Amino acid sequence: MELDKVKVVSFRIIGWFSVITGVLALLLLNISMLSGYDISFMEQLSFWVSAILISGLVSLFGRHSRPLGLWGIGIALFLIFFTGVIFFLGWMIVPFP
């Protein structure tokens, strides 16, 4: 009985980790774009996205943490899509730097 509660709580913690990490990644992306300073966030974007995706996929296995996992995966997919669109638009403006 106690092991079941530990499993539910651990999936919730992993789900919240996914959501909080995703929101933090969005915050760092906004700060790096608005401030104009070269923060090392863009160099580590693949690490952030993979951490969000892995923790989101793990939290999908718990019934109570499934919405948190979906939020985390959604944020990670948005980061990938946004980075791709910004790269494509920048490449259209200056194709050969």
C-alpha cells in the first residue's frame, strides 16, 4: 500500500519537474531574445528539450500525473517549433551570412 503512494507521488514530482523545467526554458529563451545578450541557453537547448521530453514521457505512465506530462511535452514541442520557425525566418532574411 505504501509503495503505491510512493509511486504516485514520484510520478507527480517528475511531472511537475517537466512543467517547471519547460517554463524555466521558456523564460530563459525570452530573456536571451529580449536582452540581446548571448546567454549560453541556445547552446544547451537540446539538453533542456530532452530533459523536458524524457520527464514528460515518464510522467505519462502515471494516471494522476498524465496532464503534467502532456503539458511538459507540449512545452518541449513548442520550443522545438519556435526555434525552427525563428531559424527559418532568419535564414530567409540573410541566407548566407
